[in-house]
Amino acid sequence: MKIPFLDLKAQYISIKKEINLAINEVCEDTAFTNSSYVEKFENNFSRYCNTNYAVAVNSGTSALHLSMIALGIGKDDEVIIPANTFIATAWAPSYVGAIPVFVDCCPYTWQIDPEQIKKKITNKTKAIIGVHLYGQPFDIDAVKEIAKEYNLFLVEDAAQAHGAEYKGRRVGGFSEMACFSFYPGKNLGTYGEGGCITTNNQRYANRLRSLRNHGSTKKYYYDEIGYNMRMGGIEGAVLNIKLKYLDQWNRKRKEIAKVYHENIKNSKIKMQKQNNFTDSVFHLFIITTEDSDSLIKYMNSKNIYPGKHYPVPCHLQKAFNHLKHSRGDFLNSEYLADNCVSLPMYPELKNQEVDKIINLLNNY
């Protein structure tokens, strides 16, 4: 029995008929870009997130990029972000000439540490990007309080947290704007690339719609330098189908996570602490162990194929050598990068597969 880290084929098979009909309809309508299918998804997703607006774009990376522009962040401004995140979070300020200022994570939740944020604020700081890492919301209220105290913008990087809840409310509407990714492997993923920005601010929504469409609100008239970051019709149609199943799939992820939490009993293995005021959707289920490469090799030998998210923290990436960081700057993020293992986590995992994973971990 071979157990992959992720099985997108299994999900596709479960909704194949609906998906194929939806894609065929887009083709028959030749509604290939920024079409009624995209608009329908925007309306559906804004309702799902309990926000006033959702602006669909071509990737989560583009969503983060445009959020910086819409907030007026530019050259030499500083934006505080966690060191332990996917690189796209750090690209966002970089793309607009701003400086990503990294901070460490909490040692147990692995979310951005509010106390570390305060230490990094200067007169150049303009915003904080908090990341709902692995599907668990960061401590939004604590970070919002800092943002309010220092008059900073707050952006949620919700790329891994579709449907996750903070104090009983779905993420996406707690900040100036929230950025989602619909990369195929996400809890809500499309077939191709896709992203979205949710907001309750009409001015931001209008600006984002213009920016994604070459800076234009009227065809062939351009109000500012814009970008070609529109979502395709097929991607929108696929997301409309999948959104109906998202809560069901998230419930299954939570069930699997509960089994992992309750049954992994190996003192060599640590798991992410779950705050009682958050409800994670477990986009990833991360464990840490000394010599994680050895554990991965052991699991591979038993036909189980975990992942590793992420083996190099942002501040140690070559792309950010100019910021002059070195190993030892952010110890918790570095420990996580060195020792993390991503267990198989997807709704189609069978009970016997989960049991096999747990038994092997307990015997490691």
C-alpha cells in the first residue's frame, strides 16, 4: 500500500462528473477569462468568508502583491512578516520595493510571535502580514492590537486556511484584506493557478479589480500602471464546484488530525500546539523530530511519502542575502525548518492508511 503525501486524483474522481460538465460549459460559452464564472465564484466566496468583497486573481502570490499596492506600500517601507512561511509572503513587499522584516514564530504554535513584532517596528514600518500557517489562524487579536497601537495595516495571508476559524469566525475579514491561494494542493484548490483577496473595504476592492486588469476599469482606458492577473473562467468554474464540498473536506481533515493527535505516542515526535480559540483546517499536519531526514527515509522505505514544509526559512534564502541575516537570528523558525515533517493529509485518506502511518511513527 503506497501512501502519497497528497492524492489529487482521488479528489478529482469523487467529483469528476460535475467538474467535467462545468469545464465543458465554460468552453461552450468561450468564457475563458475574468468571466461570469469568475464573478459567480467571487460572490460565493465572499459570502463564505463573511466579507463584503472578493477579488479573484491568477495566484495567491499575485493576491499578496496587489494587496501591497492597494495599501500604498512602496520603496523603502518595511513590512513585518514571519520568517517561517512560504516565500510568496516575502515576495509581496519585495515586489513593491519595500523591505520584508522577518520575525520569529512562537515555539509551540509556530505562528508569528506578537512580542517579536513589537521589537521590529520602526518609523518605516507600514504593515504586518500575519500567516495562518498550516491552516491554523495566528493570534489575530494580539496582532491587531499592535497594528492599531502603531497605526499599521494588517494583512492576513490565508493561503492555507480556507474555512479556518478564529474565535468562531472564518478568517478573511479580520484585517484590511486577506489573501488566499487556490493552488491545486490547497484545501480549496483549482485546476491550474488561482488566488483571491477578500476585504470589507469597497475602495480597496475597486482598486484591486483595476490593478488585476491592466489598471483599467473601462476597456482600452488605463488609469494607472496595472497587471494582467485575472483569473481564468475554467479556474472559476472549478472553484464554484469545489466550494460546495469545502466544509465536508475540512471536517474530514479535522477527523484525521484528531486521530493523529490522539494516537501518535512517540516522545521523539512533537506536534503543533492548537490554541483553544482557533479552529484549524489542517492544510498541513506538521510534526518535528530530530533528524527529520532519517524519519522521512524510514517512512519512504515503508511506502509512505511525507513532505517537508519548509526546509529553509525565508531569512536564510539566497534571494534575501542582501538583508544580512545569518543562522541563529530566528531560532524557533530555524528549528522548525530543520526538523519538520509533513504527514500525509487529505480528505481521501483511508482509516487503515492513517493507522499504518501512526503505527510506523510510534515504532520509529
